[in-house]
Amino acid sequence: MNLHRWIASILFAMMLAACGGNVPEDEHGHAEGGEEGGEHAEEATKGSHGGRLLQQGGFSVELAIAEDGTPPKYQAWLYKGDEALPATAGKVVVRLKRLGNVQESHTLAPQADGSLMAPTVVGEPHSFDVEVLAEIEGKPLRWAYESYEGRTRIPQAIAEQSGIKVAAAGAGIVADEHEVQGLLTPVEGRSAKVTARFPGPIRRLSANVGDRVVAGQTLAVIESNLSLSNYSITAPLSGVVVARDASVGAVAGEGMVLYEIADLSRLWVDLHIFGADAQHIQPGGRVQVTRMSDGMTIDTVIDRILPGTATASQSTVARATIANADGQWRPGSAVKARITVDLQPTALVVPLAALQKFRDWDVVFIRVGDDYEVRPVTLGKRDATRVEVLDGLKAGDQVVIEQSYLVKADIEKSGASHDH
């Protein structure tokens, strides 16, 4: 984590602490009490199978989510006092309310091993308000409790101060891109060598390497050996002095090169493409060129594919042209480039900045009100800025697209257990 992110994390934690915390103290379940009964212990009582033991009126239901190499499903065992009852002695229904008031129901059925199990899968994350309805030997029973994981609460004011931003997930474009290396070179025909017309001593030179000159500007004064009079040498075009091969007092021979001037307002980018990638690159393809010195980028298109193969690298060369009005792109410099081969519409995309790792999942975080919760996602195609989401989100979900690492850090700080 760089210094900026570290400072942001510290400030974020301080702001949350000032608000008295971010999640309920018992993230996984104070049961709701009331006339219908419930659990009130800080830690849920565990049964002999490792599930949550729900007790009321002399009866008990042990409830767990079975995850042993199979899709997670609710499983339950029935008890009267300390005595285990057969699965046929009762009925169990588990009702869940997820973030955003999304509700689902799981009806458990008797199994041959003496337990009850639902045929329906409990999707991730296992974070919901739970209502358990049971009937044992004709007696109706009910429990309700919270079972949250991967969830936190961040007041809106703190989220705004911390730079946390959300946007609705929706359709978008994913680019099929190839990343290549390239080299900046002057454009042919946009440079000139400035030479002496007649031999004689050089009396004055008025430009140095790196100077910008304009067409017609005097660059040198030479005394002609033939006429014994001075004559001026002027710039044949506007550009930058890239070489100076003369000094005052030296004798210039006829045709001697004094200066080399190049118009660098436009440059060629020669992109080296290897192997089968060359088959996909065509003139007109979009290119984003990145300057390695400072990360500055510029957009252009491929002008042409050069015939033949670069001898040294055995690569195909695709040539593009970039504007260089400020002169910051320098001939001879290496660059990186992304060539867009195809644009592929997708039903659901999110920015790459929204992605985080949580346990062994790729996840994003959604916001509902002041609550934020993890969403495991299945990913598809991606490019430099966005990624396709195949499963785990729906269009319109409010996804954290900036400072998602702060939301992850707060969830981890609160202790994202996987207890049910």
C-alpha cells in the first residue's frame, strides 16, 4: 500500500471510530427476542453437529449450512430435551432477508440420515436476517436472528469524506487489446540538413542543439573564399535543431553540413508486433501510446503495416503518427502501446478499480443505504479499465468504484466470519 492509501486508511478508521463504530457489536447474531422466543447469548450455542442450536419450550433445532464439497444448503436436526428426534417428527422452514430486502425461503425435507435438508442452494454471501419456523410434535416454534458476513455500515458523510464513490452496474464495452512496445522516430521528409554553399571561414553561428527555429531564420554567417564577402545560411523549415556540426572560426567546405533541423511537431511510433498477434493488427486500429518516463498517454490510429520484418527483433512493424506540439515526446524514446483489435459489447461491466480479493473470491462491494456488502463475482473478458461480470451482480446494483479497498479494510476489521 503506498503512502497515500495508507494515510487514507488511517483517516478513514479515525472517522469511523469517531462515529462510534461501523457495524453492530455482534455481527453474527443476536437473536430477536419477543414473545416468539429467540437466543440472547453473545455467542450462539453450538449443537453436536457444529450447527447453531435454537432452543425453545423444551424443543431444539440445530441448524447448519452444509458445505462439504457440495453447494451450500440448510441442514437441521431435531431434539426434545437432550433426546434426538427422527427427521419425520417435525418441519423446518428457513426464511432469509438479504441486503436490499431480497427475500428467499428454504424448506427442509427429511433425509435418510435422520436430518432435514433443503434442496435449494444458499448463495454467497451468507449474509442475511434469518427467520426459522419449525413445528415439532405439533408445537409451532420461531426464532429470528442476524447472520451477517462481509457487511459493514459507513455513514454517508464519512463515505463522501473518504472518497468512496458508487455507480450502477450496467452494460458496457470491453476492448480486445494487444499490449506492445514501440519506438518514437522522426517523420521522414520533415527534416533537413543545412549546408554551406561556398567554402570559407565561419564567422557566426546563431543556434544550438535543442533550439527551435523558424523557416528563413539566419543560422550562420560564412565569409566566402571566392567573393571575400559574407553570406547567410537560413533555416529551410521550422523545427528543432537536432545536430550542429560546425564551430565559429572553422573553415566550412562547400556542401559541409552545419546543422540538422527536424520538424518534431509530429512523430512516428513504430510498434513491434510478434507472432500470431500480427494477424489481428490492421490499419485504422485504435492505439493508446504511453510515455514511459511519466505515464502520459496519447490516442492515435495505425497508419500502415510496414512490409517485411524488422531484422533485429524479427517483428512486424505497425506505424502510427502522434502529435507532439509540446515537444515532450522525444525521438528515440521507447514507449508502450495498447492496440484495440475489437470492441465487444457486454451485458454487465464494472471498472477494474471496483475489484478486490476477499477470501479466495473475486469480489465487488455494493451499497444499499449506508450498508456495504461483499458480492462474489464471476468474471469474463477485461481490458485496461473494465471487466465483464458474468455472475454475482445484476444491472442497477450500486457498486463501489472508488476507494473499494477502504470498504474491504473496514469489513476485515469488523471480523467477517463465516459462521451460521
